[in-house]
Amino acid sequence: MNDTQYFKGVAAIVFASLVWGTTGTAASLSANISAFSIGAFSMGGAGLLFILANLRKLLFYHKKFIENSKLVLFGGLSVAIYPLAFYSSMSFSGVAVGTIVSIASAPLFTVIFERFSGQASVSLRWWLSFILGVAGVSLLVIGKQHGNTSALISLNDQFGVILGCIAGLTYACYTCAIKRLIGHEIDSQTAMSGLFGLAALILLPAALVWGDNLFATVTNTAVSLYMVIVPMFCGYLLFSYGLKNVNASDATLITLLEPLIATLLAIGFLGERFSLVGLIGAVLLLISLLTNSIKQGKSLAYQAKKQFN
């Protein structure tokens, strides 16, 4: 791999992280659209685009999808639940808290799945990362300012955190499902397209039933189309391209831009405010993610070194 390919891969992942970080702020610009509707339409629409873009490969691998139908159903349902929980979390607790909790909880559930399946053991470094993450989330939510005061955790914030954890759980579920499908000799982009396509069969009808205002105004229409085309479809395509040229540890570190961008946009454009306690919590949470990412990176580097020696 040459430097040009690596640079292009990094640029692709950076751009994907940037556009993912805009989803909460973009969704908040639309009027009279529920979080359920925007989540269903954005992920469902992206799923439809994935089907159209990878139809030939989906047909080629259709027997393998049938052979692993339970895994496909599990992954597809997880993809369908994820955006509903994610956008609802932001609706209850705000863009910054909803985004960070959703992203922070996903590594925890992924490690739990790997631990119970015997694929990984839990190290002291991971527990340190987990404790920092829990502390960070707690301080972030406590430090969110309500009006002119830094109130105790509100009921909306509690619902938002719970929904954010559900988003993190379902993200971990469909990520693990995609990894399992790749293990069954289905290439990564086709595996992703299959799960997203199945989710589209669930989400698009729901969006049509409950999303009356998705195209009610020019702004709503622009936001709806932006969510489908840019963050969901193009973002995931760019991320897939980046992974071909950038190792997994670098890619994980780069995607930490997403919660940072989401928080900055929430503060700058939506007027969300945090006390010093909340800002300390955000820093602890990013340290937690960084610690876990470094751990994964060292593990991957060690495995690669063993293979070449």
C-alpha cells in the first residue's frame, strides 16, 4: 500500500465521521417530524440504495444468505431498531448526550458478545476503559444544563440514556452479525447491504405510515433526503472504502471525530449547554474510547507481527 492510498483511506473515514456527526443537528432542523419517522426513513432509504447499488452481488450470494437466515434476520432487525433508538435518544436527552451515549455503549456490548462467544477475554485495560466510560456518561448527563441551572438528571435525560444504550446494543448486534457473515465467505459490503436491505423492508413502510411531514416543507424534504443520501448511504460507503486502505486501529481512532462534531454542533447551533462537570464527563468518555481503541490497535498489530514472523 502506498502513501496516496493510505491518505485517501484516511480522508474517506474522516469525511464519513464528519457527516455522521451532523445527523442529530440536521434532524433537529426539520419541523413536526418525530425521531421515529426520521430514523426509519433515513436508515430505510439508505437500505434501499444499498440494495440497488449491490443487487448483482446480493443475487450472487443469495444461497449463503438463505443458509444463514437466522443470523441475517437477527442482524436486519438490529439495523432496523438502531436508528429508532438513536434518534429517539437525541430527542429526549439532546444531540450531544444521545450521540455520545450511543457511541460509548457500543464497545461495551461488543466486548460482552465476544467474551460470551469465547472470542476475546476482558483485560484490566478494558475494565479501566469501561469505568472511565461509565463515569464520563454519568457526569455528562448530570452536567447538562437545564435553563439557567445545572439540574439533577431529568426524566427525559434518563429515557435518552436508556435509548442510547439500546442504540449501542443494536449497533454491536448488527456489527457482530456482519462479521459472522463475512466469516461465511460473504464480502463485507454485500453483507452490510443485505442487512440494511432487510431493515429497509421494515423501516420504509413504518416511515410511510407515521412520517406524514417528511416532505411537508422544503426544509423537511431537504433534511430527509440529506439524511438518506449523505450520512447513511455515502457515509457507510466511504467508511467501507477507507477500511480497505487503513488499518482498523487507525480507523477506530478517526471515527472518534463523530461525537466531537455532534457535541460542537449541538453547542454552536442548537444552544445545548453543559456545566464544567458535563465537560469533564465528555473528556473522560473520549479518554475511555481512546484507551479501548489503543488496546484494540496493539492487539491487531501483535497478531499481524506474528503472521509475518
